[in-house]
Amino acid sequence: MIKHPIARYLMCAYAYYVENDPLIPDAEFDQLAKDILTQYDTLEHPHKTLITRSDLEAGTYLGKYPTIVRAAVKDYRKR
């Protein structure tokens, strides 16, 4: 699975909300959001600014997805 939690969160959100085909179970996604929220201040990632604390607290993501996220999900599903 995807190692960086921000990348994983965005990929899993895209798969769930856009493709309607989750990569991970809901409970695992909720835990991922909690984990990121706990580490938010120390995590570094180019797309971190796309995810707000409110997104993480709600356990949802309805923001924009960079093209690389779409491509990464497609590539991940091929494996």
C-alpha cells in the first residue's frame, strides 16, 4: 500500500468518492484520517495543503484531486 499518509489519504478518497470503488475499508480510512490529524503539524507533502483539519475531523475529503492522484490510483489498481 501507499506509504506516505497524505498520498494514501488522497488516493483512497479519490477511489471512494470519485470512482465509487474503495481501496481500503471505511474504518481504515477513518483511522488514517485520525492518524494524519494527530501528525498534521509534522507531516510534509506537496499536497498537504489540500487537506484541511476539518476534512480530517469529518473523515471525508471533497476537495480537488491533483492529476497525479488520479494517475496513481489507476497505476495502483493495475498492480
